[in-house]
Amino acid sequence: MIALRVGLPVAACLALFCVAPVQAQQAATSFFVTSVGPGKGADLGGLAGADAYCQKLAATVGAGAKTWRAYLSTQGAGAVNARDRIGKGPWVNAKGAIVAKDVAELHGENHLTKQSVLTEKGEVNNGRGDTPNRHDILTGSQPDGTAFPPDKDMTCKNWTSSTQGVAMVGHADRIGLRPDAASISWNSSHPSRGPDGGCSQNDLRSTGGDGQLYCFAAN
């Protein structure tokens, strides 16, 4: 009985010491891929809706004090470049590892891999070879993080369509069918497609996605 009375508080203290560092690391997170998509395909409610979704997920792990932005471009009048809306960096994942020190490195020789592109929960996102594969991440962006010209929709109507349209996606695990630049691109790998028109949840899942986003702390 004596050993039991001593053991329980010790166990409780050990548990607290284990949990506290994890919570602190997650609170310091400034980059993650969403663990799930909003659920409406590429209809994110525009940039505002996507940003709010990033903010919501960040708050669930104690990182809600930062201003979060979805890595997305828009097209047409008032086009927005994804690279211009995510702050200056550096950005760290939920384990405290730096994925890029600034915007230039993010779009150059960055540290984004399957093992470093973690969700807000600090978990590895499913990639090619996993079931289900969820490595297609919505970006609507060119490799340098800029918007596409307005002549061809690459943003599912600026993130408002869950039926007709096309969205450019990147491969979070940096793996594709071929070892070429597009296949291993984290932000500009291939357009979405599918029987529903290219922007539905089912369409995104058909090529290895789930409507997920990259989220960056802009401050």
C-alpha cells in the first residue's frame, strides 16, 4: 500500500513532464499541413475561409496566438501570390525542426520531406505507398509560389468550387510517378482532375489527396 501511494504521484509527475514539452513544441509550431481538409473539396470559402481553417486547427494545439495563412494563390483581378502572404520565416514544424529559414529557401533548397511536413498534431502525413495516399496538397501555385496567369483556372475558381475547375497541387512527400521536377515538387506537381469536374472531394481523393492545405504562421 505504501509503494502504491508513492507510485501514483510519481507516475503523475512523469506524465506531466512528458506532456508539457510536447505541448510547448506544438505551441511553437509555425508550419504544418492540415491533418484533414475542410471536407468540401476545393471550395474553401476563398482565401478567408482557408485562413480561418488554418487558424482553427492551430488553436487546437495551442498555437492559435499566431496569425495563420494558407499557402494558396488566386488568379484574375487582384491575383494573390501564395509566397507573399505567409510572412518571412523561419518556419518550424510541430517537432521544432526548421523546414525553411525564409521565403527564398522555401522555394529553393528547403527541408520539406515526408518526415518534416507534419500535421498540426505532429504526425506524418500519408504519402505515396500509404493507404490512403494523401500527398496532394492544394496550392494553386507555380513552383516559385506565384499565381498562374488568368487564362486557365488552376485554383478551382479561386477556392470557391467543389465541382467544375482545376486546382494545382503539390506533393507533400516529394514523391511521384517519375523522378522529375514536377513529381517531386511540394507546391506545383499536377492539376486536379476527376469525373465530378476536378474540384470535388472525390476528385481530389482520386489522385491521392483530401483537400488538405499547407499552413504558415505569418508573424
